[in-house]
Amino acid sequence: MRKQLFMAALPLLALAGCGDSDDGEEMAAADPLAELAAGTGPYLVTYADGTQSLSFAAHDGTEWGGPIDLVAGAEPVRWSAPDGQVCIDFPDAMEDATDFCIENGPLQEDGSWTARNPNNPDEEPATMRRLDAPVESEADMIAAGSYWVDMPDGNTALAVWAEDGVSYLAMNPTRSTWRADGNQRCTTPADGEEVCGAPTSELGEDNSFTADNNGEPITVRML
């Protein structure tokens, strides 16, 4: 399946300690494609047919990813953090979506917190946690980064608030594990076999590169 295969060919941002040996570090430093294959962080995948997927790869070899629902002709969803709250602004083309500012609860000992949409005051709050950095203060809860969301209806979401103010969301992302093998990125879905792919270009000025996804060309952009 595409959502399982796309993660195998999607190296990410920068070398992130994917090997403890000096030889491994020197190899990645000398080969930019190996560096891409060993990276971690959030990234966006665009396929040849225009569909997109959002993923986050952790340092421990865990990866989460899922498709993004696109509205034809719509501008991206935006986020900002005025007055200590994250506010989500939807484009006009998303007629059924209503802008809102998230009401966060206090930070818990396990690093999570509750998050409520005031547009739905009767709903139980969601639970959020950061995937990319420790949370030590309220400021860390409203910063650009990658977040995991457990929703009150049982659904989950991967949310990425990018530095450029664009908000990305993948509903019910699937879990996999990843490893780097030279220039290749190999991923094993939770319910499938390992598949491997590789970048086919170096990182461009727009933080993107091309890769092979089981014979299908794709574009990967680090967020």
C-alpha cells in the first residue's frame, strides 16, 4: 500500500545520530545522500498525482505517517500564537471549517496537556504531547514543532506547525520503524514487510529533494 511504501523512500532533514560509530558519521558527512537517508524530523511527501503525506521520524527509529486531505485550489491552513494561544486559520475554500484558538490546560508530569477547541465547548478536550522536543514550559506548548494528538472521539493526529506559519495535519497516522543503510532508507510498517528506497537528488534551497518510492518518483520537503 502507498501509505506503507512511501515511508521507505523518504530520508529526512539532517543527520541525527543514527549511528554511534565514527565510521558511520564520517560516511554520512562525506555523502550528502547518506546524510539525507539518516535524518529525523517532520517531512512532507508529494506524489506524482499531487497527493501528499505527512510523517515524523524519531531518533529512536520510530516513524509515524499518514495522508493529508487536500482541498482543490485552497491556500494552506495557517497557525499563529498570539497572546499565548495557538490559533488555527482556515482558508476560505474550506467552507465547513471554522477558525479557532486552542485552549491549553496545564502541563502534566508526563509532558502532556489537554487542548480544547472553544468552538465545541461540550466536547471533552484532546490530549497533546510534543514529538520533537521536551516540554518544560507553556511556551514549548505553543511553539513551532511536531505534535501528537489523542482526540476525545478515539482518533489520533500528527500535527506539524511549521516555522513559516503553515499548519499540517494527518489523521490517524500509522506506525512504522526505520533504519538507514548507506544511501538507503528502509522502513518496516507495523503490519508489513521491510521496504527500502533512496534519495535521487541532494537537498535543494527549498529544503526538498527527490526520491524513488518503489519505482515512483516523489518529492520530499523537510518541515
